[in-house]
Amino acid sequence: MNEQEFAELAAGHSLGSLSVQDEQRYEAALAAHPEWAPIVADDADTAALLAEGVPAVAPPPSLRDALLARIAVTPQEPADTVPAAAPPAPADPPSALADGGHQEPAPQSSAAAPARRPRRLLFALAACLVLVVGLGAGAAVVIPQLLRPAAVVALDRIENAPDAAQKTVSLPSGGHATAHWSASIGTAVLVSDGLEPLDSARTYELWFVRGDTPVSAGVFAAEPGTTTAQLRGSMHAGDAIAVTVEPAGGSPTGKPTTQPIVVIPTS
């Protein structure tokens, strides 16, 4: 489990919304990574703030769909971005210490502190939303939804669409891959089970194949077990969905450099 996955579990734990299985994963990860304890404390403080003096009011039916639709189209920033360090403060002149004076330690620059993860902003946004519109107990529904990966949110939207469709194919390594799509919302998601993780020099790249023309739909990394990846861009009627193995960062030519390991027709 990486730190981002743990952070999502920590948010759910602070709100009491984890399943028994996820709670066990959370506790095991925290025991293995005590350095992640500040994430737990941060989420606990936010959850406590939500619980103070807010009456329990059911959220409007339209709120969840509006939030999830917004999240699905919002680009996700890298989780490990750290702001550039501020330049060092100028040293005091020698005379400042010559008469027995002492130099006060300079306050630590906020840029030197560990960067807040983008998900922290989402948690704070959800907290403000709950306090402003008075959702109260609805926070236990809204905040976990905000913290879900964009690909999972997109998959939910597809499955709830009236024209939702899917098709499954076998993977060369065993396992299988299932494409989910909806023409009405122009979105597609690939869910793979048993796709082998790659080394750091390679990545998987998604493609919409329109006739004889491949259109890149972003890169993704496979996780042990099940991997859910959303195809970037709008799907067109008749597009096939393909996956190739490319150099890290994606194809340098904008076209596949290897034969696809997955091809799923949608028509």
C-alpha cells in the first residue's frame, strides 16, 4: 500500500465509514508505517470539527451527482509535488553577536515543511461544504465520495448511465480486462484483474482506436490485483479500446511503439 491509498483509508476511518476489510487494511498499514500517523491526526481533527454544532440535515439529492461529476473532470495533480525551498535568510552582521547578543533562530519557512497532498485540499473543501450548507451527518457520505479516485467515480457514472455497456477479454498473462463505457457521456474505463506491474522504465498506455488511427488516452500503472484506469478524452462511437506497453511517460511518438496487449471493440 502506498501513502496515497493509506490517506484515503485514513479519511474513511476518521468518519467511521470503512468496511471491516478496509478497517483491517488501515490498521495493518498504520502499524507498518508509523510515519503516516500525522495523516491520521490531521483527518481526525477535521472530522472533529465537522461534528461540532452542526445539525443533522439530509443532503439535497442533486448534491452528490453534481460533486461527482465535477471531480470526474478535474485533473489530479501529482501527489508528491513539493514547493521549491525559499532562499536562505541573510545572516546577521558580525556586530549583532559581538557584544554577547544572541541570534534568534529564523522561523521555519512554510515551503520547507512537507507539502500538503492534493487530497488534503479535497478534505478541507468537503469540510467547508458541510459547514456552510449544513449537511451534518451527510458528511459521512460526501467526504468519502470526494476522496475516491477519479477512475472509480467515472466507473460509477458509466454504470448508472442508461446506455452503459461492457466487454471482457483475456490478458496474455492470465486474468482478464473489462472495458466499461457509455456513449451518452463519452467516457470509458478499463478494469483489469491480473495485469502485471511494470518496472519504472515502462508504463501502460491507453488508446482509443478510431478506424486505423490510435489516439492516446493516457498512461497508467498496474497495481497488484485489480486496477481501474479511466481513458482520458472523449470516446467516439465505434472506438476500440487498446493497451500497449510504452517507455515511462508514454509513447514518445504519439503512436503505439509495441503491439497492443489488449484490444476491446465497442461496436
